[in-house]
Amino acid sequence: MNRKKNVLIPFEKSILFFASKYNCEFYGYQLAKDMDIKKSTKVGTMYRALNRLVKMGYLSVRWEEPREAEKRSSLHSPQRKLYRLA
């Protein structure tokens, strides 16, 4: 799909709308649940859109610290990629 540089598509606008409801950082699975995205292909599309939004400067991203992951679960949970409106 040919896209104009820095022009948001409707799905990206929806992501930003849902992201604006969080008062803190959020992670992809949380966003997918809130947006009611159930099919794995749509989830993959969402992660690609999140990466585009980061590159365009709409979102900032960081990896969760290992200590934060340990606090969440006594099991060895993988670190989450955390997003926030920029």
C-alpha cells in the first residue's frame, strides 16, 4: 500500500484514541483487549501500526525493567514493551 509520509490511517487514529485514555504506560496486549482485537492477523497489524506511530513521534516506547516484570508475576514473565503518548 502506498502511503503518504506522516499521514495517519484510520486504524492508527483508533490506536491513538485508545492510547489517550490511559493515564500511564500501556502494553500491546492490553491495547488489543481494550480495542477488542481478537484475530492474530489483526494483532500483528496493531504491532506494526504501533511501531509506525513510534517512528512518527506520536508514541514513545521502552522495555519494561526486569524488576517490574518480576513484581507482576512470581513466574519468569517476559519483559513487556511499554508505550506512552509522546
